[in-house]
Amino acid sequence: MARNYRQEYARYQGTPEQKKRRAMRNKVRRQALASGRVTKGSGFDIHHRDGNPMNTDPTNLVVSHSSQNRSFKRDKNARKA
């Protein structure tokens, strides 16, 4: 069964809350690009230590490699540990 991207956007990605969270993640990325902490295509992400993209406090932000930032430890039921 193929993914229904239109339905995904309507149900999750297009909700006002998710749009705001995505905008904040993009804003932090642009700030890091402007300050020279990351470069375009470098393979690094801006990691939010507390997992809240709305918290843009500099002490909450860390530059980490994308392979580390996009994977989480899982428990035996495949949930985030």
C-alpha cells in the first residue's frame, strides 16, 4: 500500500501546531547558518536538548551529526526509550 501524502499533510503536517513547530526549527537552522555554526550540506543538524522546538534558548541547542540527531534509543516495543 502506497503512502497517501495528501492525507498525511491534512491530518498531521498541516495542522497549525505542527506548522509553528516546523517554522521554529527552520528559524533556528537559519540562525545557525548565519552565525557559521553549520554550513549548507554539511550533514549536521541543530539538536534541541529538551526535544521542544519552541525552546530556542542557546543553551538548549547543540550542533550534532544528522545520523545521531535523527535516531533514538528504542525499547523492546520499538518506542523511544
